[in-house]
Amino acid sequence: MEEKLKIATRQSYGEKLAELGEMNRKIVVLDADLSGATKTNIFAKKFPDRFIDVGIAEQNMFGIAAGLSTFGKIPLFPLLFLQLL
């Protein structure tokens, strides 16, 4: 039987964001001071001009995302911040 490589969900998330960023230049990733834990730093290293760290302003991040979307951008952020709504 083939041995499967185990990878943390957050690592997969960060890698997939970077992959999506290569496919679509409209994607902008937002994070709230947790890019190391959420692995959005993988995207940030590849696309620093399309990464926004809002610091400890999680609720403000949603307003920023709404504004970006009105200009045709596709804002993405870790789902763990949805509990703040």
C-alpha cells in the first residue's frame, strides 16, 4: 500500500491560496495578525502586493473585503474569523 503524506489543513490552505493567486490576479488575501498560524504567509511571500494584514482589527477586515469586492477584487480570508461576525 502506498504511504500517504500527512499535511496540516492550514498548510494545505496556505499552499492552495498561493496556487489560486497564480491563477487569478484579482485575488487579495486578508489576515488579522495570524498569517503564521493560518499559513496565509505563503501567499504573502509570493504576492506581497495582494496581501493585507489588518492587525488586530478583525471586524474591520470584513469592511475592507467589502470595499475590495466593489472594485472587482476577490477578497479571501481564513474562515476562523467568521466567528467574529
